[in-house]
Amino acid sequence: MSGMLNRLCARKGGFFLFPERLLLRLREAFGQTFFPQRTCVCCGALGVEPVLCPACQKKMTELAVCSLCASFTEPGQLFCRFCRAGEKKPFEAAVAAMPYQGLLRKNIHRFKYGGKAWLRRPFADMVCRKVKLAWPEVKFDLAAAVPVHANRLRQRGYDQAELFGELAAAELDTPFAPGLLLRVKDTPPSAGYKKAERRILMRDAFAPGKGQAAGAKILLLDDIYTTGETAKACSECLLKMGAAQVWVATIAATALR
Ligand SMILES: [Zn+2]
Ligand SMILES: [Zn+2]
């Protein structure tokens, strides 16, 4: 129903996020009573607490991930093949909670395109769990989300990275800066583009928005890490705005490439 309301509002040509936000907050406030979520968001296991079943929690701690970027690697490898080849990244490091596959992939799709905004809670929990696992000692000054272009915001009715980013920031006790970056180029989704093509597409895709980044250690949040080019373009923009460091965390990363 919220998705329908959203589409209705979007059709009228405005960013009427109000009904979506209101329904979302109602759902979150009464969530466990009226909208019980009793399945694992990654594998669908029944009867678990809101986010991850014990098997998926175990998997998250055991997955072989590149130490520098969010790519999953072959077991025993410290770096992915791009980082082994010496690719420079403007961020300190990146992590993804889980591989982009199976039910999680479907759920991210529902979250982005199917109006299932309430999935922000399990996704925020997943990302926070991963950030704490990966970087237990890092204290961020600010959290920001990779923004969507105004055209897509109009289609979807909400900015999915900002929705879950807001919750994740709260859970990590970090101030959230909505609108810190602007997406000034309406780029197509990453799928189907090679890394080099993606790099060209993402050039100058982001611009400074509102708020200050100067001197800050920033946690940048997004839904999927694919080629890493989006994270790089955002990080470059944040560094130009004077940020001291950028760390990237996403819900999922595409499988080993
Ligand atoms: Zn599971
Ligand atoms: Zn890497």
C-alpha cells in the first residue's frame, strides 16, 4: 500500500515522501506486533530474530573479503585481484555484509524497487554488525549515504541508501548527514557495465550537497558494492570537500569477479 501511495505521489510530480515515511514509522513502531518479521533476510530461515539466522551470522564472520575493498576473495587471499594489481582507491577500506545473491539479492531488489522500505531495519543491522566486526576501533565523525539522482527519487519515492543509512548511523552512534552529496548525473545501474566503462560513466557524477565534511572521518553507506566505481567517485568528492578519510560499507557485494 505504501508503494502505491508513493507512486501516486510521484505521479503528481512532487517528492511527497510524507506518506511513505509515516507508514514506515508506524510499521517500525508497531513492527513486531502487526508486521512480524520472523525470517532471516539472507536465507529465509524461519523463527529467527529480525535480521540474520545464526548460520548467516557465522557466514558473515568467515567469508574471505579483500582487506582494502568490499570484494569477496578466494579463501586465503588477503586482497582481491584488483587490489593485488595495485589499483588505487580514494577510500581507506570498504566492506560489504554479505554476497549479493539468493534471497538477499531479491530482498535488496524489493527494498529498492518494490516499495519494501521497512527492510531498512534488517539491512541497517547487517551493515552495523559488519562495520563493528571489520573496524572495531574506528570512530567515525559522520555517516553519509550514496545519493540517488532526483529522477530516480521521483520514480521510487524514497532514497534507499539514505533510509537505511539513517538507521545505521544511529546504531553506530554517528551523526548522519543527509544530502551531504548530490548525484548530478543520472547514471544507469552498474549491472552490464565493465569496470572501465563504469569509471567513465561515474566521472563527475557527484557534487557537494549541504553540510560540512571538512576534517571528518566519514562512513559512506550504500546498498551494493559492484565495481567499486560509485564508492570511488563519492569518496573523491568527499575528499575534495575536505574530508580526512572515507570508509565504505554496503549491505552486499557482487560475487568474485
Ligand atoms: Zn540466514
Ligand atoms: Zn580489493
